[in-house]
Amino acid sequence: MEIYYGNIAYSKSKTELVCHKNSYIVVDNGKVISIFDKLPVEYQKYQIIDYKDSIIIPAFSDLHVHAPQYPNRGIAMDELLYDWLNKYTFPLESKYKDPIFAKEVYEKFIEDLLRHGTMHASIYATIHNEATDILINLLEEKGIRSFVGKVNMDKDSPDYLIEDTLESIKNTEIFIKKHQNNLYAKPIITPRFAPTCSFELLKKLGELGKKYNCGTQTHIVESLWEREEAKKCYPGCTSDMRIYERADLINKPFIAGHFIFPSEEDIEILKKYDGYAVQCPNATVNVIAGIMRTGYLLDNDINLSYGSDISAGEYLGIYRGISDSIRLSKIKSFYENDDRSITFKEAFYIATKKSGEIFGNVGSFEEGYEFDALVINNMSDSFIDLSIEEMLERFCYLGETKDITHRYLRGKEIII
Ligand SMILES: [Zn+2]
């Protein structure tokens, strides 16, 4: 039994942020038992870990991140998607045929992910099996709840980063079989996006998904270029989502990266299969150049989540994604007039409980949730007294990794 004292905050729903000032959170076996303003007698015999006026919050989830692109953070941010991919991203990804390089990067990536307070993630690797094994094994050893995908691409890709269709399918099955019984880091089918995948490949991946009960992550209507290119490659398909539906590749969980320019048909199909749309607020203004209609999608009960999208996005901290997402929704509603701005409560909910639900009971402190938690510096200063919600909001706007003073994964402190 562990008891932590401090200012405790978590989301219950998109309109409900629960805040407990100077309270106790009781954790047993890595799971939240309850939160008390006054500690009941039966718990008073246990040692209390006193975080004083700090804030204790659930850890974040990142639903769209490319681990191999980690070395390219903050580079080529003045390019747009097509050139950024061809000049910078694809050449870097080809280096992961070297497992030594892969291990070096992936170790640092995971350490940095935790440093930024992210404890659950859906991650793209590359086409290379050996390097992808290294990534998923590192995550499994650390007990990080995650999905990891060996990327598939068999057309319209550079010669140094393209697969033969049958090889791609065979290697994906080998990868899934090897890791399907993992406890924490699970395989997910990862066609890069429709323009780089043949229909035969998508169809066979759909069969693998059914056979091994494996979800799918990919990029959906990421940019105007990607949307039009996908339609050109798949004549007869009126939307990006329709391509995946025709290929029978919408297995659970279905994680649609970006979802910036969806048609009503895309939205309808995503909703029908209970898929998740991932906003990547950093990436969206770096190389993608489009803004998701977050308010509109929220109001239409689409599952929304956040991703860092390293390295189209430059920053791993999902807390920064929260503030960027709010900012972007204001710009969208003001200049394009086809959305409403979202609230801090909604954004924090998306980043924690909503994104977390894909991994199980994580992302909240309701009873039975895993105690994956961050202790954040009190963000007040001497000029003004802040409420817990305001401190939290300030952390999402001004916070840095140094403001995360402790990290817990299923009740065990992680030392970085
Ligand atoms: Zn991406």
C-alpha cells in the first residue's frame, strides 16, 4: 500500500476535471484505491509520501509517434510533407537496417518519452524486422503499455526503402507471431499510408489483422497532397477511409493519424468502426499545413487523441500538445469559421483519459486505474494564487521536463 499526498487532478469526462487540494491518493498493487481529503484511520499506519504543494496527475499517452525519426527532431521544419519525407525522413529511416544504430536511437527515444511524462504510446518503427524487434523488446522490458508497428510500404517509395509485397506480408506475420503474447508492448499493423501501399498488400494485412486479432495504425487524410494521391491510387474509392474498409483492414484498435481533411464519409466510417483520430498539434503546423476540426469532431463523438508525431512534430511532451491544440482550435474557428475552439478541460481529457483508454485503465485516477502518474512542480508564483486547474494549465503552457519531478509506472517510481 502506498499513499501520496499533494494536489491531485484527473479527468472524468470531457467536461469534468476533478481536483483535490491537499489530499491523499491511496495506491495498492499499482492501482488506485481511492482519494481522500482526510485520511481514514485504517490507512494512517502506512507511510505517506509527501509531495506537499505539487500536483499529481495521470501520465500522458502519445497515439502517433515515429521512433526512428527521433534523430531528426527540429530539422527541415521549413519543408512540406512530400519534400520532408523524401529529402530527410526516408533517408533516415533506411539507416535502421543497422540494428546497432537502431538500438542506440531506440534506447534514447524511450528514455526521453518517459522524461516527457508519456507512459503509453502507439509507435511506428520502420520496414526492418530486426530493428522493430529491438524497439518492441525494449518497451516490453520496461513494461510500457504500447503498440508497435513494423511499417509496410511496397510502392511509390524510394528504392532504398521499399518492400516486395509478399516479403512485406511474410515479415509482418513473423513480427506479429513473435510478439503477440507480450504483456505490455503489442504489435499493430502499420501500412504507412495508402499512396505507398498496393491493394494486395492492404488486403493481406487485413487478413493478418483478423487472424492475430491485431489493430491498425496509419495516416488518414494527413494532407491535401496525401488525400488526393490516395484517391488517384485507388480509383473508385471516394475517401481515404473507404480504401481501408474495402481492404477489410479496419481492425480494433484503428488509429487514424492526423485526420485533418476528412470528408463526411471518412468521419462516418471512422465512427462506424469506433476508430481513433489523432491530432498531432506540433506536426500539423510544421510540415503538414492543416488544422483538425477538433471541436467539431468532439461534438460528433469521434474518439480524439493526441500524438507528438516525432519528427514532423518537434516536441515529445504531450502537455505542450494540449496548449497547441487549444491555440489551433482558436485559429481554425477564427480564420476558417468551420470549428469551435476547445477548452482546457477537453484538451486535458483527450491527452490523458481518452487517449489512455486504448491501452486499458490508464490516464485517470478513478478507482481501479493503474497508477501511471506524474508529480508536477507547483506552478504558482508569488504574484497570484492559482487553483489546481490553473496550475495544471500553466504547466501545459510553460512547463518543461524539469517541472516533472517524479514519474510512476503502475505504482513504481521510474528513475531517469
Ligand atoms: Zn506520422
